[in-house]
Amino acid sequence: MSQRSYYMCILAFLSVLTIFLIIIAIVRIKNGKNAEPNEFDERQKLIRGESFKYAYAILILYLLFNSVIEDLTGKYRGAAGILLGIFVSLAVAIILCIWKDAFFNRDSTGKSLTVSNIFLLILDFYWGIPAILDPKNTYPYDIVFFYAGVLNILILAVIAVKTFKDRREKDVESL
């Protein structure tokens, strides 16, 4: 991948991001700011704090494990290895918050998380899959985007399972 095509990819990303944000703004204006605000309370703040503690512990353990593996093998992955640890710890925090219904703000809903995750998933795989198919013609750390895409799939799966679980609980309560 040449430098010019790399800048074209960045321009394409910024263009798609701008279009995506414009579409979201139009939908929000059309439907009102938020049809059903979630119940943002102290419980959610406590759960978020707990999930961030778990994420921090996982990040520390990952970095320790990564440094031991790099020392034993002599192969240094540099920023790619560190970014993978950051992505894994963020995924853990997000999954715990989703599973315990602790949204990040009053306007967060399952639908908004799904839409943003699908958008990020497409972008991650757009940049990550070429790094797997042709690693010699891509930048060395483009594989990180593929890792992030896999973690986004995991987050989408958790959102789907949580949605089905909540619907089943509502159906049981209505009987």
C-alpha cells in the first residue's frame, strides 16, 4: 500500500464518518432527542466502576503476559501487542456494562450501541482484512484493526444474547 493510497483510505474513512454522523443527526432531529431515556442511576455508576476495575486488572495481566511472551520468544510486537491489550480490556468493560444494563449516559440504548458497533466493525474489517490477506503490502500494525473487529463481533453477540434474554424475561412475566 503506497502512501497516497493510505491517505485516500483516511479520506474515505473521514467521509464515511461524516455521512454517518449526518444520518444520525437527521434521525435524532426527526424522532426527537430520545424516545425512551434509560434509567440512569447510582446503580449504573457503581456497575461501571466495577467493570472498569475488572478491565484495568485484565489490562495489567495482559501486559505482564505479553512482556513475558515477548522476552521468551524474542519477537516484539510493539504497539500492536499493547493495543490488543487495550482493546481486550475495553471489550471486557463494555460487555460487563451491557450485561448488567449499565449504560454510559442517559441517551445510550441497545440500538445505539448496535448501530455504532456495526459501523466500527465495517471499518475495522475494511482495514484489517488486507493485513491478513497480504501482510507484506500493508502497514505492520494494520492487523490491530482485525483484532478490534473480532472484539466488536463479540460485543455484538453479547448485545444480541442480552436482548433475547430480556425479551424472554418479559414474556415470562407477562404470562
